[in-house]
Amino acid sequence: MNIVCIGSGYVGSVTGAAFAVLGHHTTVLDIDQTKVDLMNAGRSPIYEPGLDHLIENYIGKTLFATTDYSTISQADVVFIGVGTPSKADGTADLRYIRLAAQGIGQHLNPDKFTVIINKSTVPVGTADLVASIIEESSGLAADTHFAMASNPEFLREGYALEDVFFPDRIVIGTENPRSKQVLKELYFNLLNRVQYEEKSRDFQFAFNPKAPLPTYYETDIKSAEMIKYASNAFLAVKISYINEIARLCETLGANVTDVAAGMGMDSRIGSKFLQVSSGWSGSCFPKDTAELLATSQKYSCELTVVQAAVESNQQMHDYVVDKIKRKLKTLNGKHIGILGLTFKPNTDDARKTQASVIIKELIDAGARIKAHDPHGMEMFQQLNAALDVQYMPNALDVTNNVDAVVLLTHWDEYLLIDWSQVKTNMRSPYVLDTRNVLKPAYMQELGFDYEGLGINSFR
Ligand code: NAD
């Protein structure tokens, strides 16, 4: 098939590369010339493990990148994967979706039936909006010349290729029989793992022929749009819940790591998303919960559980800051080293991360901050220009003469640094590990005043 993916960000570039690997003629279309140039030079426009390798191998063969919207006229299928950030009132800003829809409409081929698919996370009803913009700008009729579908994306940054080639489920929302057929054909190779064994070298991760096949789940468009928001909000609730349990564990003398492990053994609960943290953050959960809450309020159908999860999450950020304050007494003149600025490891995505909230609170309380992140430092610095942070080129530099080291993101690199050197570097040996990933007994042996979250005893 001829596929166009609009947007070359975390979703568009990965989706485009994956369909190119699966044998489709795929063009990634972005208005950002720099990203398009990077792809055409065989490089990934984002940091995502394995993506550089795929783009390098497929660019110019089945994968193409352009800024030229006229490529739409050749497409059987167009994915919209542009950003949908939050507006000040919490609702999703659909300006990029509207622009993409106009661009599609201006170049839609009247002699071809084209399926237009929203892969971006968009509020319920957005497919209707996109269809009406395309109809207006093309003069062509929905369901005759083109049809809308929703195919929300569930990839995790840092594991995006694995998630795209081996998803749990593919959710398809469309009422149009022709687009249903086109989408089934489009996903055939992925659903049946056609030539996966040969291509596993390109995936750069082990191919497990016994891994369960994805569920192909068809529903109506609005339900598909809602599945994405409801899923993300559910995961946010789950994290807020375990973080509250962690706070109670700490007060009562229980160990949240053991509690989460014991809970996760129940298949009704599952072990994922039960890892303690300084709170959820990133480019998706904050904006998606905000949009869901704004919509629920607009229609007087309030989601009090999601509202509570959002409030609880802010409390978790505050809890981390309070813990540091309790330990260091006053933060005035104290130097704190922050390890990790992205919302999770293996991504350079530093949008709306917990680090920005926590660092701001620490600075407001008088602390001086040094920080490091293996891949997210540049984006974090750009997005948080108002924060007075000293960015360090390597992790050990962050620990020089500081009163505390706070590990916010559990990059492998931080587990492997020379912690005895860190101990020598620090002015006072307090380490707060907000992901409970360091070995408490080892840290104690090295002479650190080590704390995790929701744990009391050293094991
Ligand atoms: P992103 O900001 O990384 O990428 C968006 C890209 O779209 C940018 O490169 C931008 O230049 C481009 N763009 C904007 N307007 C355009 C236009 N009119 N024409 C062509 N290109 C245009 O965003 P992202 O993280 O990839 O997210 C995209 C969507 O997917 C969002 O709705 C997001 O919520 C959703 N999503 C993201 C993830 C994730 O992990 N990042 C996962 C699932 C779903």
C-alpha cells in the first residue's frame, strides 16, 4: 500500500518506519524541515533505541520523508500523528490536527479512495471534525472519496519498536466497510508476523515466535477515540494509587516494593505500573488526563477518580520535595544533584516531566541545582529556560560537593556509575532514590544516608 504518516515525532517516525519495514511504500510528512532532513540522511529525528538503524536501512527504499503535502494524492492510507498538546484550560489543542486535515483536503485525489486515520490522541468526535475540514477544503464527500478511522497508538517511548511490531492489541474504530477492509489488509503482515523471522535483524531485538499474537479489535470511531484516553487515565490512576500506598507503607513500616510484588501476582491486578516513583509525568498522561477531565466537566459527567489521581500525583511530587527538606532541614544554600530529567529512561522526551516540577520547588525553597540526563538534557533545558539549573555533561559531575543526590529517572547508566566515587564527591552523603532501584544494603555499606520511597528496612 501507499502510506503517508503526517508527523515525524515519537509516533509518526516510528509508525512510518514500521510500515516501511513491513513492505509498504511509506512517506513520513512533516512541516519541520530539520526532522525531514535528518530522516533523509538516514537518521532518526528523535532518540528511540533502534530507530536510527531502521531509518538508515529503509530510507530511499520503502521509506521516504518529505515536507510536500502533494504526496497525499498518491496515498491509499493517511495516518495523522501530529501533536495534540494541552491548552491552558486543559482541553486538547487541535490546531495541528486542523492544519493536517486542511493539507489532506487540498491534495486528496478524487480518483482514489483514501482512508484517513487519526493515530494522534484526540478527543471523542475529532474524526467528525477532520472529515468536515477535508470535505470543505477538497469539495469531496466523506464515505465516497475518503473515509475516517481511528487507530489510537499505545507505544511506550523507549520501547516503541517492540510495541509497534509486537503490540498487545490494535484498536480500529471505523463504521465504513471499505476502510475496515483496507485497514485489515494494511495490518495483515503485522497481525500474522509475515517475514518477522527474517526481519528480526532489523528490529534489533529478539524475535520470539511464541509471543502471543495481537488482538485486532474493531469498534466504532468514538469508542476507539475514548479507549485511548480511558487507558491512559487508568494507568495514571494505577500509578497514583501505588504511590499513595508507598506513602502509607513508609509511615507504617511496610515495604512498598514487596507490597506491589504481592499485589501484582493477582492476575486481576497485574504487576505493571505498580512501581513507585516521584509521580507520573511526560508528554501524554498530564495532557490526556487534563483533556478527559475538561471534557467530563463540560458535559457534567465528572470523573472524580481521575481528578483524585491528578491531585494525588501533585502530592507525590511535593512529598519528594518535603522528604528532601526534612533531611537537609533548610534548603537555603544547599546544593542538590539531580539524576534524570526525562519522565522515564531510554527517551529524550523531556516534555512536562516530574523533574521540572520538583526542580522548581527545590529552587523556590532556596536550593542550587546541578542536573544530568543521558539524552533529555537539551530538550529539558529548552523547555525550562526559566529554571536556574547547572547542566553537567556527565553523571558523576552532578555529585561534586552536593548535599543530596536525587535519582528521578532510572537510566541504566545511573545504576552503573561508580557510587563509591559519588560518596567521595559529595559534601554530605544523602541519596534519595525515587525509583527504589539502587541496592539499599550496598548503598549503606558505602556509607550513604540512603532513602527510597515507601521502604523502611534495608535488605
Ligand atoms: P511530537 O510532538 O513528537 O510530533 C509531532 C510532529 O508533528 C512534529 O514533528 C511536528 O513538526 C509535526 N507536525 C505538526 N503539525 C504538522 C502538520 N500540520 N503537518 C505535518 N506535520 C506536522 O508528538 P508525538 O509525541 O509523536 O505525539 C503525536 C500524537 O500521538 C499525540 O496526540 C500524542 O498524544 C499521541 N501519542 C504519543 C505517544 C508518545 O509516546 N509520544 C504515544 C501514543 C500516542
